[in-house]
Amino acid sequence: MKTNRLIVGALMCIALMPGCSKNFEEINKSLDQVQEPTLDFLLPNIQLTLLDNAYYTSVTIISQVMYQISNSGTNFSTLTIGSNKDYHFEYQYATAVKNLVDFIYRTEESEELVNYNSIGRILKAYTFHSLTDVYGDVPYFNAGKGFIDNVFQPEYDDQKLIYEDMFNELKDAAAKFNPDAKMPAATDIIYRGDVSKWKKMAHSLMLRLALRISKADPQNAAKWINEAISGGMYESNDDNFTVFYKPNTYYATISNGQPTPFIYYTSWKLAAPFVDYLKNNDDPRIYIYSVLPNGDSSISNQLGLPPFTRDELPKPLTEYSVSPASTFGKYDAPFIHQSYSEVQLMLAEIAMRELVPEIKKSDAAAYYENGVTAAMKQLAIYGGDYAISDAAIDTYLSEHPLNTTDLESALERINTEYWIETHYNFYETYSNWRRSGYPKFDESEYVIPRRLPYPTKETNINGENVKKAIERQGDDLITTRVWWDK
């Protein structure tokens, strides 16, 4: 009987198989799982992941070689910088790049979604410029196309060609915004769908890129400086390209992971050159940037940790300054990717170097003062008592004027202010330092890298394309300069 029942059951299953297979794909589709990405859910995720969600490359390497943050006992050497050099490359390609390429692909054929497409293209240029600035030649034109075109080993592209395309993308994306088309006003966490602000961001980023190549390709730099000026850039701190985060662990998308070393570890401190500069120049921003672990924010007591400290410390770690937990040292610290202050400081340099006739040398001091003023005013973003008075700003400017009769002195002052302004935006700090040479750091013991080497994983899984990039660009060493670094 048991055997007969099994046979009958088997025969019934065979007989019902055609019916079971009908609509099989539809029946087995999960109602809870997202089958098609929703653009309005994808956009804020992209905007949040423009910044690495951990501190590995940004803080552990770049902030240290830029003399803004230091770590006791790190055994740090610019010649052996460990696996953290890979994080920025691997994280950005796996998150922001992949999602941006997909976002652009899903919007490029739709007139209704032209504004989404323009936002995606602008953010893609922003994402890639930090990648190529840090590593040099990188996958660009075919990057992120594994799902779309089955490109799993993309070629590495010449940095000059990457820059050329980023310029064109910024120009075209800004021009194609349509105020009458659909706009992600509710899910755009940067500008809430404000077309005018997105256009300003595109042209402000264009100015950054143009100044970056001003020594390698002065003719093209001048062309794109003029394009940025005519297109219209940031006009006040209200236009700043800022992303706001929420408190959480540093692995969360909704939080800013950069302050993690100050939250979890006692060995990370502000670096002596950064703290000393703020103290020695009576910079009114110091209490917003620096505090002792016990909460003491008095200027006279602030003390930076000497860079690359390996030996026994002269003082206990509790006596060295850190980022305040109420400003830069918290997971919900807003992150300013680019600011009106930066734009004004760049214009001051352009004026001093007389790169384009439209920006007069006689206006350099005004641009510089606007830039410093905006840098101090924008710190009110942290709320509370973090508002620097007009009187304090005026005093600082009177004590630190721009000497327009001495080009080198002026460039040093402008770019030192840029160094302060980009605190925590360390990739930009690093790129501007390599371009400008300011501030001047003591490299007698540690040579500051001119780029970071390619990730080990890339040499293993995309070795042929890495090899071609090295043959074109130069040895995969920290001393090899990227194309624009002249």
C-alpha cells in the first residue's frame, strides 16, 4: 500500500508539472524585494555615499600627510602606507560609481527625467575627480558597467581625457536642466530640487577642475575658468554643496564616518602644524576646530600632536587636542564638499596669477577677504555658540591681509586659508596642496606622496589594464606625479 501511494503521488506530480510551471516566474517573485530600483530612493543613497562611510584612506593617510591629524604609535611611513590606501578606490567604485552609472543609464533616454540625469552627471564628475586626483589614471569611461554591458575589467583611462570629459559633462548637464520637468524636490538632500543651485554647483566644480589643470594645460584651464564664470557659481554660503548626516555608527550610510578615530580611539589627535597655525595666528576658528579631551577649549591650552609620532610622547595623550564632539567630531557632522569660500579663494588666486583677463588682479584682495569671511561664517552650521562675530573676522583680516605686490606671498596666504577651509575634506586638501605647493611642509624626514598606489586587488583581477596604465603614467609609486601635478 505504501509503495502504491508513492507511485500515485509521483504520477500526480508529473501530471501537474505543466500547471506548476505556468506563471512560475511571477509566482516566485517576492512582493517585499525591490525588483526595479526607484530613482527617488537611489538618489539620497548616492548623495550620502559621495563621502566614504569610513575613515580609512581619508583620515589614516591623507589627513596625516596634510599635517592636520596625527596618530600616536601608528608606525606610519609614507613609503609603507598599508592596505588603507585601497579603501577610497574600492569603496567609491563599489558604491557611488556603480549607483551613479546605473542612475544615469536609467534616466538618459527620458525627457521627463532630464533633471535627474543632469544631477547624476554632475555628481559623477564630483566622484571621479577625487578618484583620479588621488590615484591618477583610473577606470572612467567603462567604469560601473558590469551590470549594464558586462564590463568587468574596465580599461584605465588617461587622466587628461578624464578631465576633458568631466568638463564637457558639467557644461552639458548644467545646460540641460529644465525647470518644467520633473525634479526630485523631496529626495534631493543637497539642494531640494533647486535647479539654480545645481547649476551653480556644476560651474563651481568646473572652476575647481580648471584651476587644478592650470599648470599642466593653461590654455584649457583659461577656457573652462571663463565657462565657469559665465555660467554662474556659488554666491553665498547658502549655495554650499553640503550633505547632512544623522547620528549612528560609522558603517551606516546615514552617518559621517570621518570622526571615528576621535570617537573610538584615544591615540588620534589634531596634528601640531594645524593647531600651531591656528594658535600662532590668533585664528578665531580655533575653538570650533580644536578642544582638549576634557572639554577645555581655551586657546592657550590647545596642543597638537607632532606628526608621525612613534617615540614616547613628551606629554600624556589627554593633553593633546582633538576635534570637538559638538562640531567635526560627531557622526552627524555635516560635510561640506565644496563651498562659496573655496570659490572666492580660487578666484583670488586666479586674479593674482592673471590667468584670465576677466578676473582682475586689482580684485584679488576682495576675493580673498570674501573667502576668509565666508569660511568663518559657514561654521555657524554647527549651531550653538559657533558663530564668529564680524568684529573677530575684521580683526583677523586686518592682521592677515593679502599682499598683492608679492605673488608668492599672496599665493601662500590664499592656499593656506584653503588648507584650513577644507579641514576634513582631506582629498581636496591634498589635491590643492600638490597643485599649489602651499602650505610649505617640512619633508626632510617624510616625503609626502604625490599619489596613492593602485589597490592590490586591482593588480590581481584587472592586471593587464593596470599594467597599461603604469606604462603610460609611470611606475606605480607614491613619487609618481599625476598628469596635472606639475
